[in-house]
Amino acid sequence: MFKFSTQQTIFFDLEIKNQLALTNILIGKQVISVLLISYLFWTFQKKIKNPNNIRNKVLYTTWVYSYILIFVLSFLITFSLYYGFFDSKYDKTLSILFKGITVINVFYFILFPSVLFYLPLIKQEHIHSADYIESNFSRINGLFKNEEIFLKKDTSLRSVSLATGLNKKTISETIKSKTGLNFNSFVNKHRVDYSIKLMKTDFLKNRLIDSLGEKAGFKSKQTFYRAFKQLKRYTPSKYYKKFIKE
């Protein structure tokens, strides 16, 4: 198939009796390896790199790029030795380097066992698809937008779980994936936005600013002011004077 011969008679510890046959085996193996590494990288880019609900992404990202680097080095050293790209005096050094890379390659899964959780076709049911996340978020967001569950002072993961039928972990991970916020911050964001909506009405005509927080579902004045300033960088009164009243 591949009519590329080598002048080498010894490849590592093997005596080469049929150069063309070994070339076919070697190139065939490397082509399959390239395809598998490409598939690994494609899967990583598509299913693991972007979703926010994947744990240990830093570890897996490091593993993927390191593994690809090791493969590239192994690939280059193999062909350098086989075709004698460098002076023969470097063969021993390249051979030692290759053996070291091989040892690392063999024990890579032992050194980083957690990557097995994310490898393609292994426990993929734990890697939620974009449609699955979108569906869950639609249910959660509908509860907040349409039913305004956040106006209840006792709104919690449990109450949202009972209303949506989703478990608490799924709710937290879905909100984090779609908004980058934890559950409490997500609830507070809706409450703050609701208080701003009240500012734009006649609600404050005969009421104090503090009453906004109570109406929006906050348990205390302090919590309302802290959440408002964290999200809008202004206290409620300053925000009202700067953006609403004027």
C-alpha cells in the first residue's frame, strides 16, 4: 500500500527484514492514532469544553492537551527513528526519549483516573446535552417569569424543586450553566429587577424605598440593599434618583 521504504535494518530492538511491510504497519497504526486523537479533541471541544455543568474541566482540559502533546512527540520520534531523519548518533537519545514517553502514555490513565468519567462513549449520560439544559431552564425560568415565585420570602431550592419536578442539584447546575449565577443570586436578580419595575410605577409615591425590598420578596432591608448594590452597583435610593426619577 505505502511504497515508502526505510534504510534502517534495526528499529528499536527489532530487526527489519521487510521494510515495506513494516512501513505499512507503522503508517497504518499512526493514521488510526491520528483519527482517534482527532475524535478525542473534537468530542472535547463540542461536549466538554463549553458546557458549564461539567466538573473538573480544568483537569480534563490539561489532560487532553498534554495527551495530544505526548502523541505528537511520539509520532515525530517514531518517524525520525524509522526514516533516520537525524544523524545516527542521536538514535540512542531518541530511543530513550521515546521509551520514556511510552511509559507516561501507558500510565496516563492511572495518573489521571478522573478523565475516564468524561472520555467519549463512557458515561455520556452524565454529560448533559444543550437541549436537556435548555428544557430544564425553560421550566425553571417559566416559574420565575410567569408565576413570579421569587416574590415569596420562603423561595428555596426545595420549593422550586417541588414546583418543577426537578431535583435540587439539577436546578442549581442548570441555572449556573445558563446564567453563571448560583441559585440565591438568580433569585435575588429577579427580585432586584422586580423592585426596579416597581420604581417605574407609582409604587413609591406614598412609600419609602425600603418597602421595595419587602414587596419584591426580600426577607430584610439589609439583604435587599446588599443584593441591589451587588447587582446594580448603586443603592436602591441612588439608582432611583439617577435612572428613574430624573
